[in-house]
Amino acid sequence: MATAFAPIPGIPTALHRAEKDLPFVDYQEGVVFQLLHADVEAGLWVIRVRFQPGVTIQRHKHTGEVFAFTLKGSWKYLEYPEVNIAGSYLFEPAGSIHTLHVPDTNTEVTDAWFAIRGANLNLDEAGNVESVFDAGAVLDIYRAQCEKSGHMQPDVIGA
């Protein structure tokens, strides 16, 4: 039989969010995301993303590391041969550049989780920085999309 323990005074407690606590909102056509954690000061953002088959995300460069885990479906970077399938873990070092693509042959939504340090520098065709997504920008986008979709302000961890 499990024993319930009370939090220890003076020690930070773990923070929990159920899937239903944070809505999925539109990012681009065929892509919805859920912002789980945004620590603007530390430059950390954690998102869960659901991609429809055939979606491509703009080519981008990471200023920090990225940790990714695929829950369902498959996706890949156009610049690399490996395909991430359910159960795959991917580490991306700072400085990596790639274009995320979900095969149009997928028969289901692809569901993946990303923990990102630093920023995504979104690149145009010539490799110039077109926009920057960091913890603060993603938090602003998420809050605005929640409001636009009629959701109350989300209780994102770290925000």
C-alpha cells in the first residue's frame, strides 16, 4: 500500500499540469501546440506539438540545445536521413540548422515533445534570420492564441 507524504517545509514542490490544463492552440496550418513550461530568464521553453501529415516547419537554427521525444507518428529533418518515430529521442546541439517535415504518407497526427534552450532563429531562403522564437516570444504567442481561441489565460509553468 502506498504511503502519502506531505511536502517538506522549505523545499520547493513539484509542479504538475495535466494535458487538459493547457489547451492546444494553432501555430500554423496543420500544427497545434501546447506550451508546458516557459522560463524566460533561463531561456527554456517546453512544448508539445501535434503535426498533420505533410506539414513542414520553416528552416531554423538553434542557439541552444533541444531535447525531443516522439509520442506518436513520425517526422524528420529534410537535411538528415533519420526518421523519428514513436518512442524516438533526439538531441540537437546548439548551432544545428534544419527543416522539420512530417511525411504526407503518415496516416495519423504526429505528436512530439520538445525542450528548447535559447532561441529558434527562423531562416529565409537565403539563410537570413527572418524571426526569432525564444521563451518570451513563444509565451506571448501562446497567450495570444489562447485568448483568440476563447481559452482563459493558461497556467504555464515558469510563466
